[in-house]
Amino acid sequence: MRVIGGIYRGRSLRTPKGLTVRPTSDRMRETLFNILASEIEGSRFLDLCAGSGAVGIEALSRGAARAVFVDLSRRSCAVIEENLAQLGISQGTDIINRDAVAAIKRVAAESEPFDIIFFDPPYESELYLQAMKLIASSGILADEGVVIVEHRAKTAPESEYGNLRVYREVRQGESSLAFYARI
């Protein structure tokens, strides 16, 4: 796995070992950041269920001002820390070792809203509904912010979660990205 664009372009990233992590493919990340290109510079980025941290690191590489990485796995958090250190990224990041719902509650109470939230839970997870409802109601998302949910292409996500509604969907192979914004 590597960084696709920006100042860290071409640099390799480690991924957690095992079958529990399904990294977002290089192709999918490239598509995602081509869509978000005009919104990345200076943004606050939240990478929920971050795995290796590749998506949040890609955001930093392309000019995001801040990235917060959340993952329940200690192993994943250690890999994110190693990837950031390997790239020399020492500021503008936080790593939170908690489940997505607990992290949303914590971050909503402690920090400014995020411009972009990328949410990539395990495909069969029960986290989608609970986390998305909390994102919609917690104030964690900036007024003009966007939430991107990666999901199995065969399983369509809900079209609305509270005041969030799908405005775009992109499919690549087995995976899809659903883009949500406030109604």
C-alpha cells in the first residue's frame, strides 16, 4: 500500500496483519480524493475505523490541516503511529484507540467539527446505523461537511441518517462509497 498523491506521494505504508482489516484500495482512495480535491486543503479530517490510517494520511499528504484516526484495534493504532513516524508527520494528528461510537462522543465534546469524515467499518458490522445517527446528531460534522461511508457494493446503505442524506455513490469492484451531506 502506498500514498497516492500529495507531498508523501509514492511512500509505502504498513498495514495491520490479519484478516480483520480490509484496507481501502489504492484505486478507491484515488477516486475518493479526486472527488474531494477542492475540499481537502486546510480541512479537518476524521478517519473512523482507520485500519492502517491510509485514508487519513492521504488527506494530510494532500493538504488537510488535521487528521484524527480512530480504531478499536491496538494493533491498528500502532501501525498508524508507525506510518506517521515513518513519514515524519508529528503534528496535526491524534490517534484514538476506541470503538467508533465512543470516539464520536468523545471527539464531539472535545474538538471543533470535522469538514470530512471517512467511515469504513467492517462490512458486516452493526456500527453503521448507530455511528451514522450519532454523526448526524452530535455536532461532530461541520455545517458544510461531508461524510463518506465505504460499504459492500452489494449492500446499499440507508439513504438518510437523521439530517444526513446520500448525494452521490461511487462503485468500484466489491466496494462502494456513499457521500452524505446535511439536508
